[in-house]
Amino acid sequence: MKLIIHGGFFSESSTNPETKVAKQSALERIIKDSYEYLKSHSAVETVVYAVSLLENDELFNAGTGSQIQSDGKIRMSAAIMNGDTQKMSGVINIEEVKNPVQVAQLLMQYDDRVLGGSGATRFARLHGFPAFSTEIPQRRVEYEGKCKAQGTGTVGCVALDSSNKIAVATSTGGKGFEIPGRISDSATVAGNYANAFCGVSLTGVGEDIVSNATAAKIVTRVTDGFSLQDAFSKTFSELKPYDGFAGAIAIDDHGNMWHQDSHPSMVFASFDGENFEVFQ
């Protein structure tokens, strides 16, 4: 069993040592808690569990702590993908839901598995997700002061379970100050993709990631026989012509884990039951 999570790119933690330490501690707590959960649950269940914990932590830009858009509202996106069944489900620009990834999980049971905007929010309400404000005071101060974020905050998880099944989940609170209706990579196959051979979750600038079809490319290359490292190297080289801003985490069906970013530094942690790694 293997587990890897990311918490987006550096933000205020790049200049605030206390925030950096807090994020490192949060990642360690979340990945170890999630690994214990993985021992008795499937990869799909575990990625939702781990991403929910990340969404609940206001240090990260997903769920509670999400960025505010240009019209003063918060809209979030999340997706999961089951590598075994090849089913993906997600929500785009959902509002006032504590855990968007859990709505994405519920949608896995439906034929219409990706919902956006008011339709996604309405679906959540109809299925027992109460209205919940994910705004924190810091985001309101940033918004009122027109302090634009870097737009590189997303959380994600890839898991390999005891049955050698792979799953991935990704969630984002957006880049901040975006035009309402903007769609990021997180609920697309560019930012969140898995099959029986590999699972990948992305963070970074959504437009760059979509232009490169990053997650789907990496998984396809591993499926076609590339090593995980070589699949990353080839795919990230294709970001260079336009200086694409991206970071990715992955696990393949042999239990290999890999991470890479095009611009330092992505926040991530990995754990295999014995070896723990965290970076910020």
C-alpha cells in the first residue's frame, strides 16, 4: 500500500516560517491518518478521506480556506477517478459545500458524473449537503486588499490499496479573483487521472495544465511502457515552450511513487507504512 498527497505550491509559507511548519505538520498528520484508513478501505475511499482532511484544514486552498473570486464569491471544484473502473466524477464551481470531493464521490453512482455551477450546488443540497461557508478571515482580508494569490493552490491524493487498485482525488478553491465561470484543471483529465497502471494529481496554473493535458499524458505514457520517472520527464518537458507552471504526484501499479514540479516548490508528503517524506 502506498499513499502520496499534495497541498499545492508555496504561498504565504514562502515568507512565513510559522505557516511553513504548520503546513508540514498538517501534511504529516493527514498522510499518517489516511494511511491508517487505507489499511481497511479501498483506494477510492481513501483518496476521498485524505482530500476531505485537506479540505477541512484552512492552511490549504480547498474547501475551508478557498480563494474568493472577482465577484466576491467562493466557488470550488473537485474530482475523483477510480483507476480500476476508469470512472471519473466531479463538481465544478460548486458553492457553500464543506467537502466538494464528497459530492464528487456521490456522483460516481450516477450516469451524469460531472456537474457544474448551480447544478452541482443544487445536487449537493438535494443529497444532504447543507450550506456551509468555507470563507476564512484571511481570504476576506486578501480580497478586500486586492492581494491576488498566485493561483497555484490545489490539494490531491493518489493511493494504491492492498488489492493493487489505484485511485486519485483532487480539489481546489481556485486561483482567486478569477472571472466567475472559469474552469480549472482539477475536475478534468488534465489535472486528475488514473487507470490500472497509474494515478496522477496536479496542482499549479490550471490553464497551463489543461494546455498540456498533463495528468492524462503521464498516465498514458506509463500505460504504454514508460517508467514513471520517464513519463514525468517527457511530459514536463512539454511545458517548457510556454513556461508552464505545474506540479504533480503519482503512484504506478508497481508501487513506485514520483513527484515533480516545474517551478519550486510543491508541498507534498508520501508514506508507504515505513518511509515518510514531507516537503515544503
